[in-house]
Amino acid sequence: MLRGGGLMLALGILIGGCSSNVQVSGSGAKDVPAHTGAILSPPSPEGSGLPPASDLAYAKVAAVELMRRDGDHTSLPWQNPYSGARGTVTPVAAAYRMEGELCRDFIASHVSEGQESWMQGEACRAAKGEWEVRRLKAWRRS
């Protein structure tokens, strides 16, 4: 269970006053209190390759939930009920240590209005034991 009212408040501010709970699809789907880590970005600038910030918030919550599941190496779907955007988050490598923290790389898909894009990211377990998305950027297939 994610902790901290401040985390829910941060997501609420990020997505412009929408609910601070996120529906994370999959087996046993439930409302997951939001925690997006240290990356709180404004709406994506034109040409950045990243989806809008409101969609990113839902993808980040799914990434944090997936990392919290430890041994579960499968994809976790996400959906923004307000925009209709959806996607999945999938770990791509084993966990590793970086500067004393446990980290893991992942890829995330974003499907909106018939268009699909991909992102690559890194999540790390912070000092207090909570996972945070530390890096997220557009990924282009070569």
C-alpha cells in the first residue's frame, strides 16, 4: 500500500484537480493511490515525443506499482479514464544497484487516438523504501 497524503496531493496538482486514485488494470484491478516519484512535468512540449503530463501520471503510477511487485516480471496495463489513453509498462532488465539504490529499467507504451508511442524509463527505490520514476524519455525504434 502506498503511503503519504503528500504523494496523492502531488498527483492531484499534476493532473489538474482530477482524482488522485488511478485505475491500474490487470488481474485484481483496483484503485491505487497515486505516487509518481520525483518527475512532475508540465504538459509535454511540442516535439518532446512524450505524451501529455496527465497520461504520464497514470503510466508512472503503473510503473511504481509494477516495481513494488518485486518478482512479477510481466507487463502491467494502465489507462487514463479522462483522456482515454492507455498502455502497458514492462520491466526490461533485472534490478541493479546505482549509488546505493535498487533500480530497474522499463519501457512503457502510450496509445491515444489510434497512435502508439513508446517511452523508456528508470525507477529506483528511494531511501524511504518507496519506488520512484527517476527518468522517462521518448523511445524510438531503430
